[in-house]
Amino acid sequence: MINADPALNIESWGRGANAPRDVRARERPHELRVSRYLGDMTLLVLDIPDAPGPDSARGIIERNSIALLSSYLAPRPDVPGPGWPGRHSGRERVRRSGLWNNNHVDAPYDPEFLNLFADLAGRMPAP
């Protein structure tokens, strides 16, 4: 959002988590904009009952979901719209992939991961 609108430029943004009170006060309006943007999103929380790790179910689902949805190597049918803030990211991998990720955006995905995803989703209680 800051890169898309120079009027939002907050020099202190992203420079440490222990900012003094005056810096936090200057950043507050932008924090609220980001929170509103994220709050409008729909989110699925998937219970994956294993410990994190590259060979865990969560590692497999994370890697393959990113690879499946990424437009880094080739355009995908569901590309972000022209208003997506990631188009103004300072990270080329974010801009090209259409995702807020740097890792796994240029990887192939294994379609078998969808069976694992479907199995775990099927175990979730109905909303």
C-alpha cells in the first residue's frame, strides 16, 4: 500500500517491532488501513494435526498450495485484479507470482497434495 501511494510513505514502517510511542502513533493510520484490507478477506483455517516441518502435512500443503496458485512461471486463471496491492511490492517474486510469498512461487506442484488437503478438509467440523 505504501509503494502504491507515495502519500502513505512512512519511513519507519517495517523497521523493528519495538518502536517508540511517537513512531507507533505515526504508523497507526496505516496499521488501520492494512487491518481493514485484511479484515475484508475470507479465510479458511485448516486443522493440520502434525508438527511443522518440511515433510509434515502442513509443509506439503503449504509448498504445493503456493506452487499451484503462483503465476510466477506461467499465468494462472485466477490472477489478482489491478487493485491488488502486491502489484506495487518491492519484491519481484511477489509481483510476478500474484502471491505474498517469495518461497515456492517458482516450484512445480504435486497434484497428489490435493488428496491430502481434501482428506484434512473432510475431517473439519461443519461451520
